[in-house]
Amino acid sequence: MGAVRAPERRAGPGQVISVEQPLWRALTGYRVVTLGYAVALFALGYGDYGRPLIGVGYLALLTVWTLLTLRRVTSADRCTARFLALDLTMAVGGILLSSLADPANRVGPTLPSIWVAGAVIAVAIKSGWRWAAFASALVGVANLVEDGHFSRSALHNVLLVCVASIAIGYVVEVARASERTLARALRIEAANRERERLARDIHDSVLQVLAMVQRRGTAIGGEAAELGRLAGEQEVALRALVTGRPPDGAGPPPPPEAGDAPAERGSGSAEGADAADDPDELDLGVLLTLAAGGPGREADGGPRGPVTYAGPGCPVPLPAATARTVAAAVGAALDNVRRHATGPSGEPAAAWILLEDEPEEITVTVRDDGPGIPEGRLAAAEAEGRMGAALSIRGRMTELGGSARWISVPGQGTEVELRLPRQRKGARR
């Protein structure tokens, strides 16, 4: 007898749950309850049976069979085709023996009574609606043969068992297909999340080095210009790889735009640090204070304006990985300010970090007094494959279940607002 294997998913350490497992548990209880019901019906009508010893012998055998095979109906792996065939034989045999135990047909129900439906349902759960239709037809024929004159009640019972078993088998098959689709979607989502994580790491390191080499080589000229051209081509190819978009063509890429600044030492590197020796929690305020740093010059020689941090007077503890990821997103936002924004008089733009610890969520705001971002520039940069803002900032916050949004008014600076829902105690992400 064919079987449709159900996919399994791990629900916890050492615990594997299949999609039809609740049905198997219900079937186990059903077989025990209906066995008791069949025995009680026989006991109440004992005096009406012409050959009661046949019924006693069959029900004793049915009791032993049901109790010994309880484990067989606890999972699809244990419910083998051989067991299902023997179980159906017990059901059909009990139906046919009913006419021998009650030759005068004074007792209405058959010896196994509604226990036989459990045998058919087991076939439906294990093998789907097609085999369920076969099993219910077999039981139905046995009921009609035992009835002899094809009464309306017998036909009604046969039809009821057929419809119920086929419906259960069909529902199980649909549930298994849905489970497979869900498992496939989860695998794709996990792969996409890993791809985005790798893309963020590449964006914060390799792509920015290639962009700097291309820019410096072009500025120096000579042999360095050829080196810069090659670095630019590799940057284009690498961007196409991490974004999944084909490169638009050969040649050096356009100058870096908003969101494509290289991550400073200490901002992006904290996210990828070895977590083996990390504490369980970190104070987000301390990490943002370190990210703020002080006035100075970046690694590529560009000027850097002052950064001011403001936050609660008490610690804001978060899980270590979460705190590092938020700090990395803030670091990426600061890199954009330091690279692309200038103050009202042309000096390096100043930036402010504000940390708000609210009961339901944590909000980090990065604001600058630069010229602002032209409308549609972020979307255009993302379309061009420049995923700085999308990956380094929004991608990190989305991965944590949070959000990031940009508020920019030309001539009045830019504000990046990062929101992270606060986890309740004991909740698992």
C-alpha cells in the first residue's frame, strides 16, 4: 500500500513534529474509545445473539489486537502497509462474523461497530484519499453483504464512512503539500537572509576598498589609473553578484552615492566579532558612545565633523548580537554623514545621535545638519545596485524585526530613525 511521506520540521531540541501528528494522536484515542463502545454494545445485547460465543471470541481478539497495536497508530513511520492490511482484515472479518453471531438479525450494529472507521481513517492518514477510497469501499461492501437486503441505514452508513475517509485523506494530502511549501519558503528565506548578511559585510569592506582604489587610481593617473580601472570593473561585477542583478556593462562604476560609505573600524566590525566570548547582554548606550567617537579624519583622508551622543542616564541592555547590529547600523548612518554631508558654511557636517528607551521599543535617531538627500536618490541608488542604505542600515534593522526610515528636507539635513521593538522577558526571536 503506497504511502505519502510527510515532511517533518524540528520544533525544538530533540523534538520533531510532522504535519499529521495530531491526527495520529486522535486516531489512537479513537480506537480505544470505540473498542470500549463495541464491547459495551455487545454486553447490552448479549441475550439477543443466537451464537454469543462467536461475538465473545471476536471481541476478545479485537481487544488484544487494539491494545497491542496502539504504538502502530502513533506515527506514519510505525503504521506500515502490512499493519494496515491486517487491521482492515480485522474490521472486515468482524463485520462478516456478525451475521454468524446473530443469524436472526435481532441486533442492529455489527460486532466491531464504529471501530471499523478507525481502520479506514488510518489508511487515509497514512496513504491519502485514493487508498482511503479503496479501504472504505472494501468495508462498505462487507457491510452490505452482512446486511443482506441493502437497507437504507446500511447504505447511509457506508456512504458516511466513504465521504469521511476520503475527506480526511484529501485534507492530509493538502496539509502535507502546504508543509512542503512552507519548508521550501523557509529555506529560501534563510538563504536570502544569509545572502543579505554577506552582502552587508562585503559592502562594508571589499566594495569600499575597490571604490577607493578606483577613485585614487584615477586621480593619480599613469599606471595607477589602469589599476583603478580594473578595481572599478571588479566592483561592478561584485555588486552584481551580491545584489543578484546583471552588470550593466564594463567600465568603472559611478562615484559612490549616499549609503556607500566605507564602515569605520569599530562600527561594522563589532557586528561580525567572534561571539564565543561575548557577554549575554551589552549596553547599547556604550556602543553608541563609541560609535560617536570625536572630530578627526577618516581613513581615506576626508574630514569628519563632530558627533554628539545623547541618551538615557541608565544602561540600555540588549542581547549582545542585537546591540552590535544596531550599533553597526548607526555606524553606517554616521559614515554617510561623514562622507557626503557638509555644514551650512561648507565645513564637515555635525551629527547627533539620540537614544530613546521606551517601554515598547527602542528608538535611535541619527541627525545631521548637511544639505539633505535629494528626493528619490536612495531608491535610485538601490536600483543602480548601490545597496548601502538598503543593506547596511535597513537590512540590519529588518533582520532584527525593526525598521529604518529617512526624513530629509533639502537644506535642513537628514534624519535616520531606527526603531527596534523591545523583546519581552523570556521571548525568543
